[in-house]
Amino acid sequence: MSWHGSSRRSRLPADWPVRRLSVLKRDGFQRRAILRDTGARCTAPATDVDHIVPGDDHDPANLQALRRWHHAGKSSPEGAAARRRWVSR
């Protein structure tokens, strides 16, 4: 994920590293979501922690473990939509 031009990192809570590790442990270091094609959980290791609902709700209930590839695929369209909203102001 590119952080260039984003204020996202500065909006993370000071204890983000602790929250991140806690979520990864809670989710067994695996992607939390169920795969649509098999109905099973992805067994590849999760490396990232993602906000389920975009924004600044850092509650563990709004966080999930994801593989980097899945995180990028989810975050890219969310970022594009945010940029479109910002530009249309």
C-alpha cells in the first residue's frame, strides 16, 4: 500500500503495533474472511490488519487479519473512492 500523500498512518492510535499483533493472534495469523469459492477460511498466513469498515474505528471488532495481497485488493478501490469524494468537493 502506498502511504504517499495519505494521512492514514498519522491517524493510527499510538498503540497500533499492540492492537495489530493482538488481531493477528486472535485470527490465528490467517485471513479471517471466508473464501467465496470454497466456503473455507484462507489458510495462507496473514501479514496485515485491515479495517473492515473504512475509517478510523480502530476497535478490534472492526479489524481483521488479511494477506497483503487481499489487503491491497480491498484497500485500492476504497482509496480510489475516497480520492474521488475529495476531488469532487
